[in-house]
Amino acid sequence: MAEEPTKAGYAGGGDREGDDEQVVNPWEVTAKDGGKIDYDKLIEKFGCQRLDESLVRRVERLTGRPAHVFLRRGVFFAHRDFNEILDVYERGEKFFLYTGRGPSSEALHMGHLVPFMFTKYLQDAFKVPLVIQLTDDEKCMWKNLTVEESKRLARENAKDIIACGFDITRTFIFSDFSYVGGAFYENMVKVAKCVTFNKVVGIFGFTNEDHIGKISFPPVQAVPSFPSSFPHLFSGKDDLRCLIPCAIDQDPYFRMTRDVAPRIGYQKPALIESSFFPALQGETGKMSASDPNSAIYVTDSSKDIKNKVNRYAFSGGQDSIENHRKYGANLEVDIPVKYLGFFLEDDAELDHIKKEYGAGRMLTGEVKKRLVEVLSELVERHQKARALVTDEVVDAFMAVRPLPQMFG
Amino acid sequence: MAEEPKNGDAVGSGVGGREAEEEQVVNPWEVTAKDGGKIDYDKLIEKFGCQRLEEPLVRRVERLTGRPAHVFLRRGVFFAHRDFNEILDVYERGEKFYLYTGRGPSSEALHFGHLVPFMFTKYLQDAFKVPLVIQLTDDEKCMWKNLTVEESKRLARENAKDIIACGFDITRTFIFSDFNYVGGAFYENMVKVAKCVTFNKVVGIFGFTNEDHIGKISFPPVQAVPSFPSSFPHLFSGKDNLRCLIPCAIDQDPYFRMTRDVAPRIGYQKPALIESSFFPALQGETGKMSASDPNSAIYVTDSSKDIKNKVNRYAFSGGQDSIENHRKYGANLEVDIPVKYLGFFLEDDAELDHIRKEYGAGRMLTGEVKKRLIEVLSELVERHQRARASVTDEMVDAFMAVRPLPHMFS
């Protein structure tokens, strides 16, 4: 299976030729000509694999429980070596999970929670340890924040992450500014030796005008894939496999990591990748921290949610009730239905809504009403959990400590 | 005074594509004179934009410290500086500063040239009674010499023993290796510095290219940040304005030119520098000292027999080819290695002057000069080896322990 992307690694960036290609990298996601992201093309270009039905069924068999809604609905739709992880698990061996967040703001929206909700499910279903990286150094460098502000945001974001329900006996959260050093730094150097400047230009689109902080960052996000980066957790377990749930825009980091790993005697991490969470205004819109109406935030009240969904959620319904009854809704562009695809657990109910709405028998208002319910419940649950997360709880998750029960 | 070098930063027309060596190349990884000649230090100072260390400064140091200046100062071994006068101003006001020097632990075989900055730094520590941090750049050697992490760390500890044998004060000295110490406040400062230096800039300063790996490209901030007291919270917490003085060989200047450029942009003081010329190879200034050629240098592990043999057989002589010619014309002191080495290591100014006068006039023969050198070097090496033999792993651990130094300024 083609590991390497088909053209040069980098899907656009620096000097893009007139948007005739979509751009997907950790700092930019832009569809071609203001359209939608073509995921088939992306998978082909990146060289990863479609996560098909049979793998989802296999997960259910191995874990003895229904697959997470994100798997069932194809939110997590691509992977690298996920089948190998399942082989490892089936043999009775272990693996560990690694995911992360770049703490650029305090305002998390539902899209930010997606990888964490899914990772919690994976932790519970497979009963494996998890490391969560907060790349405060990255945000300090890319968003030009002070070191202090980046560290502060990392701790604040950690609270929302903890509120997703991770198991403290199996979870280590760390921020780069606090944790980089020792074995982690040794691995950064090992990786950095294997990646030329030309290579990161090709993968990430860096240029000669970029500062050397950016250029030196990729190894920082690569090395949590290696168990030896966490001697307090995985000492003596150098062959422990790693599975990385993440959004597909993070793929370049781990394509690079997988290329380097065998050259430094390490296992390649496996990936399970999600598509992009659409903005309220539609897939062609941009979710932006500076536009509060482009997303549902975890701090929104039920009133906010109702308001945003009703006023800003892009509707695929027809412009009049008559036309709607005649033609039905365009499910391809309808945001409420897409959001329900993420968050409405009940497959049967979702199918029903899609059928009725698509046939024009259900109106936009009903669909939006249902979404408002689902989101309000989710957000309320999150806010309750978040309110319980004290600084002491954060310290506990972030303490460098062994996790004796992490595989138990 | 011109801070920036002339003709763009990189001395030498780059490491990648040099135009037929019409310029000398001086950077941390390469020192090559023009057309196989000698390094032109005047041109270097002008190009780098640092200052000559003049006699009045040496006299000032003696006045302030109440002792004779170190032989390296008297003989112009340490011959250039940046802001050393400011450090003396600070000291004269009763304020403090700290010292920062280092080594790239690329091999176990240290020679005398390697000891020069450490001998001088010990003198500075004793004369000014100030703390000192010593950086062992094991990460750099891992990257440039393609050593394993384990080997780099091992070499760092071995080199630390030779460094400790130079006689540093354990109550005022913190030795650290990057693989052990990078992290926390040190890493925060690395990021702050890295944000201020573009790839283009490091190409200009160090000669990096697009084919270099990102480890090399990311390294300069690692050597920059020990210049900032906030990199050592266990030592200098609350002393953010503490000035730093860096004794080093002049090929390290690019790192600190970069550091001085960045410092004010991140709210830090610029480090001061005091810089030495290059220690010549046994075969002469145009020769290359090389770890793979044991006869190109005197190693700290050499026996008296080795030293006698090397000096007699390989030390380049400025003497004439026959005794008659020598008596007639005298020795060429410009190229004579034994005299140069005595310039570094013979403490007695009067004796050195005598030797130069007599040898230059042809009244003293090469054999005598070499004999004196052998005595001086043998004594030095023996003293070093004795001190080295007493340095245990526990002592290394003690110097490298992350601990406060409560008496570091007394």
C-alpha cells in the first residue's frame, strides 16, 4: 500500500497555483475553488487507507461493544496500520494511544472535542493507556503568544479535555513547555537528524523566511509516538505500538514520523483519522475562533445554541415549504443533518430523519429543533464535568508518575 | 562600534560553495586560512565586528582583581572581546556577573588547545569570584558527528572530568550536558530565541543549507540560551539582569553574535565575550589539528616520553636549516611552534622574552627551546593527569547536580 503521497508530500501551501488544489496541512485547510474537501483525493494524495465497514465490524467483535458513533458514521474514515493495531490487540498484546491539542485559545468548540470524545471511547473499549500532548510551544511560535500565555492556555484546555471523561489511572497529559527534556528531547534529536530542511519544506510548506522555531517543531509532535519518550510510563516496553486518533490535517506530522521511525529503530505509529468538522455556515465556510457564530462552543448556553443553530446553521432545505415538500432537502449541504451525524447516537432515528427530511416530509425547523436538543444535552453534560475539574485535578493528570494499572 | 560583521554575516564565502578560498573561513565547524596561510586576526575582528582587547583593558583587569593578569591576557591569547569593558564597569560598581563557557564533547582525546578556554575561565572565576556554567553540547555532537545519544552522553561525562581537573570551584560551578538539562526554563528560552531567527539568518551566520537536517538548523538557540540567567532558575532566580561573560575561542563568535542580536528583542541583556585565537597545530599554524592525527597535538593523556617525542619530531621549527645559518640569521619567530607554545604556557614573562631575544638572534638553538617546552608541557600535563585521576564519577555528579549555589557570589 502506498505509504508516500502520490505527488510531492505537500498538498499546497507556500505558493499555491491559483487554488486548483485543495490545501490540507496542520495550519491550513482550504477546499478547491471554495468547494468541499475531496476526501477521496486526499486519501490518495496522502497515501493512507479508507477505514471500511469490515474494520468497523472487527472493532466491535474485538471490543465486545457497539462501535462509537464516529466509526459508524464514517467521521473517522481513514487510517494507517489500524488493522495491525487490531492484530496486536487480538494477540493479547497492548498498545497506547496518543492524541493532542494545540492550545491556541480558551474557546473550544464541538469540532475540537471530536478527537477527544473518540479517544475516550478507544481508551474505554481497548483498556489502554493514553498520552495527550498540549503543544504550547507550537502555539507560542505560530500564534506569537508569550510563553506564559501559552502555558496558561494549555492548562485551561486541559480542563476541557479532562471533562471528556478520561481515566486518570491510564492517562498522562503533558504540555511541551513542562515536559520536553530527558528521553523526550533525546528522541527529538534522533528524529531531527533524519529530516532535512528540504523535507520539511515538502511536507509542511516551510520557507526560508520562517523562523527556526517552526522548522524545528515537527519532531516535537512526532516523538510522543515512541514509548521511549515516556520512561516513567513505558520503560522496557520499546516495542509497544502506538495508535494516534487525530484529524486528517495532522497526517503530515505522522507521515514524517512513520518515515523516520524504522531508521531510528522504532515502530511506526498507526493512525486513525477524522474528517473535518464543518462550520455552522456550511462546509465551504471557515470555522474561526474570531467568529463566534461559526461554531458551537463548549461555553455556549442552551439559549446560545438555539440561537446559533436557528440563525446560522446552513440549511439544505428548500427556500419555500412547497418546494421543500416537492424536492426534499439537499442532505449534501445541510449542516443540521451533518451535525446530527456526529452527535445523534441513535442510528435508527438518524436514518429516519435523513429519509423524511430528504423526502421533504420533515421540515428544517424540526431537524434544527432536534439538533438543538442533542447539542444542548452534550454541552450541558460537558459544562457540568468541566466545572468539577480543579487545578488539582489538572496537576494530577499532568504529574509525571507511573500508571501501574494502565493495562489492567 | 560595529556590532555586525561586514560583507554579510557568514565569514568565508559560505561553507557550501566557497569561491576558491580567497577568503578565510571561520565558523564553529571550520577554521581554514586563506590559501593555506595563517589566519588574519585583524581581518577577522573587522569582519566579525568585535573589538581588540587592548593593553589598558588588561591593566584595568589587574587593578580590579588585585593580581597579575593571566598569562593568556598578557600574551594576547585572549585578544578580542565584545563589551568586556561593560563587565568591568559592572564589577567595579560592586555588581555581579556570571561566566559561561562550554565544550562540544566529540572525543575523549583532549589536547592542549581544548584546555585553553578552561584554564582561562578558571582564572576568571578565581580573580572575580563569580559563578560559572559550563555547557557540554552532547546533542550537537550527536547531530554533527553522528554519534548515538548514549555515546554523546558518555563523552560528555568523560570530558567533564578533564574540565573539572582544571580546578573549578564546586561551590560556584554548574556543569551540564544538554541531553540532561534541556527542558523547563532553558527550553522556554530556546523557543523565545528560535522565534527571532529565520532560516535565512542561520544560513547567513552558520552556512547551513537546505540539505542540512533540521537538528542542525535548530541547534544554535541551544548554545545561545546559557547566556541568559533565566535559563538557570535553580541558580539565578530573580536575577534577570545578571550580566554574562563568555570566554571562548573566536570561532564561536557567530553563536553569540546571533545571541546579542536577539537578546534585546526578548527583553534580555546581551552577553559579553572574551575571545581567544586558535591554538596552533604542532606542525605549524598552517597545519590542521586533527583528532585522527595524534602527532598534530599534545594530548592530556600523553606521557612525558610522548611529549618529548612529539615536540622533538613534529613541532615545526622556525630555526634555520644549519647551525651556521641559524647563528647568522636567527630563528623565524613568526612560524616557530615551540616559541608559540611557550607563549601560551611559560608563565615567566622575563624568561620568555629572553628566549625570544636569544633564539631570534640565533644565539639559542632549536634544541634548547624545545627542551624548555618539553619541561613546561610535561609539568602541566602531569599536574593535569594527577588532578584528573582524582575526579570520580561522584564528583562529576556533584558538579552536574541541579542545585543552588548559595556561595556563588561571595
